[in-house]
Amino acid sequence: FFFSILKTNIKMVKAKKSTIKFVIDCTAPVDDKVLDVASFEKYLHDRIKIGNKTGALASNNVVITRDRTKLTIASPAELGFSKRQLKYLSKRYLKKQQLRDYLRVVAGSKNSYELRYFSISAGDDEEEGDEE
């Protein structure tokens, strides 16, 4: 009997602390000084919607942290934060900065996106901008 109570307490503690982290890796454009991570972070901070409302990050414990080349968005698991929304906002930011023709947003793993350059073959005369 004592062990079953102990197990349920452990499960409750784990459920409260579970967070999902999404990473947007901007290494290639930042190294080439094409993209500014600080402005990208501010863009995401201003436009991420939670419950159809922008500006509700702090009240829902969503945290955006920035390294030199990576943005990490941590949200509680029970919030059901959408990875797809990050891709959408990333693409909009690239369009706003007029970088959408050169960079694309690619899923690196289950919880991460990467900004990569389009790979254009040097031998072709035709433009290959529609790779997606």
C-alpha cells in the first residue's frame, strides 16, 4: 500500500514539471551575417499566439531563450504549443526581411527547425527556387 502512494506522488511531480522545448537553429545565416537572432527573437515574442491571443507568453510560462545562433522556445506540455506555428512565423519573418528566396525552414528533428540555404546547382540554367 505504501509503495502505491509513493508511485502516484512521483507521477504527479513528473507531470507538473514536463516542458517541451523547440529549437530553431539559425547557424548558417548568422555565420554569414545575413540574419539577426535578436530581431528574430523579438519578432517571435511579439507574434506567438496562445489561445488566439498574442502577448500571452509570460502568463502561460512560455520562455524564449537565445544563444548566439539558436532560439529555444520552452512551453509546458499541457499547453499543447504548436511546432507548426513556429515554422509559419519563421517563414513570415524571412519574407519580411526579404530572405525567403534564399533561406528555407527545414525540420531537423522532432522538436527542431533549421534555417538552410536553398541548394542551387551551378550547372543548371533554370532557377530552382521551388524546391519545397
